[in-house]
Amino acid sequence: MLKNGKYGGPLFCGDAVDRDGDHRAYIANDKCKNPDKESWEIKHEGNGVYKLFNVLWGGPLFCGDGTD
């Protein structure tokens, strides 16, 4: 689980998707406990680069540029 240092809650992936089929990531409060949504796999991509994947949905964590 990845926890936010300022707010104390875990990074989790929501259920709803945008029109591209991407799930949004949120910081939950401490009372929100859902291990399936809060689990992340860290994969080494080489050259000091790592990529985070949500275990439940299998998708990577990325910064979108959409405004939907």
C-alpha cells in the first residue's frame, strides 16, 4: 500500500472510468480500507525507471491530460 505522507490515506484506484476507459486514482482517508483497490505492483523498466500498476485493474498509474 502506498500512503500519502500529508493526509495519511492510501493511494487507491476507483471503479468509475472515463470515456477512454481509464480509472482515476485517489488518496483515501484512513477509514477507507479496500485492499483490492489499494494494492500496487512496482515494475522496474530499466535505467532507474519504475512503473506502478494497480493490482485490481492491471493498469498503470499515469498523469492524464484530459479534462473530462
